[in-house]
Amino acid sequence: MARGRRARGVIDARPPAGYKCAMPAEGVRVRLLGRFEIEGIDTAGVRSRKARTLLRVLALAQGAPVPAARLVDIVWGEEPPSEPADQLSVLVSRLRAVLGAGRIDRSDAGYALTVAWSDLAAGTSFLEEGERRLDAGAAVAARAAATAARRLHRGPLLADEAGAEWVGAERAAAERQLLRIQHLLAAAALASGDPATAAAAAEEALDVDPFAEEALRLLLAAHAAAGRKAAALAVYERFRERLAAELGVDPAPATAAAQLAVLQDRPVPGIAVGEARTAWSEAAAGGAETSAGRLVGRDAELAALDAALDRAVAGDPGVVVVEGEAGIGKSRLVGEWTVRARARGAAVLAGRCDELGRALPLQPVLDALGEHLAGLDSGAVSALLGPEAAVLGDPLLTAGAMPLPAGAVMPVSSDGVARAVIAESVRRVLARIAAHPAVLVVEDVHLADPATEDLLTRLRRHPPSPHLLAVVTRRSGEGRTPDASLRLSLEPLDLAACAQLVGDVEAPGLHRRSGGNPLLLLELSRAGGAADIPESLREAVATQCDRLGPAAATLRAAAVLGPELDLEVLAATLRMAPIVLLDHLEEGSRRRLLV
């Protein structure tokens, strides 16, 4: 045989020159979900494709022996070598040279890789524990378990073996596990009062299995819990049409019962929905009001809003954007000012954007319009709607301006032309309302749907009435920046304002700890100056952190490591490239979660 050549079916078992085992001989930690990895070992040292396949087969067995005959069948397929047992032994020897001699055992039952941990097994454990805790009523613990399980699913099982038939059954089982995890996360989020997270998990489950009726029922319950009846009914209708078109069947009785419950404003059967958990934005809206009912440190901003209303009364409309970090008091300021605006005789229409509202175009504006019309008699409603009643009738049913007929189903079109028609109809109704001075308040526009963003732009550039003033709030650095005739950026409270809220004695220490953020200040004050951060505040910060996606884990780790950030320590801790961490830290700084 010529030097450097190999006979057909014969494998060179020698490890690469200078290659050393990277770990001691205890069991390995393997990641099977997504790209295959063995923690602490560079599997690039396994250069043979057949050896890599063998390693993945053994890893997938998670410590159980795999018969030699099955290994030969998977590795060589229809062209096995003349001496399959010998060649299999050669492959195993090559793997042992990379992994460590004691990590692959041979017995009468076959070969087994010693596995100390796998993401697949860990995910199963988290899932089962979460389901057990949810059944026991521990929704928060169940949600934590579901979140941990979901994070382990980085992608399809053994994504490196995308076309391999031998992994098909296990990959399908992993997809079923992911579906259960998503169902658990949605159910636990609903039970703990977080419909936005529940909806996201349910939608992700429907992406995995478009016919998963349990996921659909959870999604209906999430939309209903957030007050988005039209979104729930639209989702159900699309699902029903898909079932009929592709499978020729109707939704299951339990799913039809869920839709009927939404129509009748009843809880979805079999799904627990808890009270809304404390969220940063909600706490910010009410926090300052609970402090002796005083709004402090915002006299200049109140005066600016008064002046904007003066201009609208005089025929000069505008859009005012009130922006600032979470907890700075945007909602509290606007809420205080709208009381003054009503006292001056202005009509005030108020709506709020949220994460679920993105499912329906113009939902916050329709909510505001519907609430306003609901307080009028039928004659006034008809006069204000005019011919636009034919266009806005269905959307306003959900907003509460009209009673919902029994059994009514509200079609919601996603067609761009239909959205434009609805938007123009809303502008015309606003013009009638603003024949006399009127204020449209839209909160949290960083969460606005595109149609609402476009409408606010048109209100600025082409106001429907010279007496209409729009006031919107947004979190700094998030979402699209609206066009504005006036922009009010709320800054932290100074020491004097803090003293008005919490007293001269506590003010210096609490001002230093809170940085002048009203929400932080009041929560710390309620805790009586205790060193520990109040649980409500921890939850609010955690909610904001969770919204940052991949950056959330980086910020949590940075917080644990201490006030002085060591990028090398952080990179080593998270096993991530420093340049990626810098992106995460920049995002945290932009959201004012990192200073």
C-alpha cells in the first residue's frame, strides 16, 4: 500500500498530532438542542465524519448503551466495511483519544458514552417540575421552570444532522417537548397575571404546530385577559378557516367553548388567569399618586402642557411627546394634567398601547374613541360617527361604544387598504369631536402598532381639526420616535423634590439610592429604608430586563458580579465574545438598566 493512502473502509485511528484530552474522565456535558456541543471539549478534533456521527449517536443515547449493529447501520448505511466490528472499534478509539479513555464504555449491550448532563434531559426535568408546580398552584415557580426549559431549546435537535433519518423520531419527540414547554409557559404566565408573555408563548407554540388547539385556547385567554377581545376572535377565526381548508374539520368542542367564553366576557374554561402582576409602567403610573396625592417637581412640564392646550384652543393644533425612562412618572404627569384639561372644558380621549395591542391596527386609538362614545347617548354617538359608522362599527364593538350582539363575530382585516380606510375614518370622527377643544392621549407609544404610529404622524402633519391636541408618552430609547411639535423629556427629581415626597430626613439617602427616579424613590420609602430592594421593585426591573432578549442574561450576570464591571470576567463567566457583551451592555445602558 502506498504511503499516505488508505484502503477502502479502513480508518486511521491516530489522533491529531499534539492533541490532548481537554477534560478529566468524569461524564461529559452535552448539548443536543441546536448545534451539537460537548462543553469543555473542542469536537473539531474529531476530523472523521463517521466518527462525528458516531459521537452524536452515542450522545443522543444519553448514557444508555447503543448496540454495535445499530451503530454500524447508522455510520456506514448500505455500504458497511468488510470488518464492521473492527472498524467500529477504530472509530471508538479515535473518540477516546479526544474525549478521554474512560468516557466510552463497551459492554455486551453495546457502546455507551458517559454523560453527566444533557440539555434534553435537563429540559425534561424542568418541564415535569414546572407542570407539577402549576398543578399545585405555584404559578411563579412553574413559570421559572418553563423559562429555564425554554432557554435550553436553542434549535432543532442535532441541527448539524438536519437530513439524517436516524434522528427523526428523537427530533419529533424534542419538538413535542418544546410544545409542552410553551404551553406550560403560557399557562403559568396567565396564572401569574402576565397575558403578554402568555400570548408570546402561545404564538410560538402555534409556530411549532399550527393546529395545536391547546395553544390556541391559551392565546384566546391571553388576549381576553388583556382586554383584546377582537384580537382573540380574529385569531380564532383564522384558526377555524385553516382547520377547515387544510384538514376539513372544525375546532374541538373545548376550543369552540373558549371562543364562546370570550364572546360572552367569561373566563376561558380550564385556564386560570391571575391578577395582573406589578409591572414597571403600571407602578410608575400610580406610584407618585400614592404619596400624599402630590405631583412634585413637574411644574414646568405642567405649564408646558397648559400652554399647548392654550394654542389648540386658539386654533393651533399639535402633538406633544412626553418621554423618559421607566418609572420617571410620565403617566402620573399626564394623568394629573388631563384632570386640569377636563376642568377647562376640553374633551379628553385616552388609550394605552401594550404588547398584545400590536395584533390589531389602531387599537389604542379605538379604545380611546370607544370609551369616549360610551359615555354619550345614542343620538350623540350617531352624530359623531356619521357615515364612518359603517367602517368603524365592528372595531368599536370591542372598544365598548356599542353593545356586542349575541354570537357576533368581528372580522378584522389585515389588508393595508382596509387599515387606511379605518385610519381615515378615525381622523374624520376625531375632527367632529374636536370641533371644540379636545385632547387625544395615547400612552406607551413605544409599544404602538404601525397603524397607530402612522396615524400619529398624520395628526402632526395633517391635523384633522385646529383644536385637537395629541399627547403621547413613550419610554426613552424604545420604539419609533413620533413626530412632535413639543417634546418634554422628564428628568430625575432633584433633592428638594424628593424631600417633598419622603421628608427631609429620608430624602438624602433615598435620593442617592434611587437616582431621583420617582418609582424607585417611593418603593424604597415604602420599604422603610431597608437595605433589601422591595420585591415589587425587583419584579418590575426583572420584567424590563426580560424584554431585552439575549442581553438579559448579560445584564443579570453583570449585576451579580458587582458595581464595577470587569469585561474579561464577564466574558469568561458567560463564555461569550467580549464584542457581543459590549453590544448587550450598550443596550442595557440605553434602556437605563445599567449606569
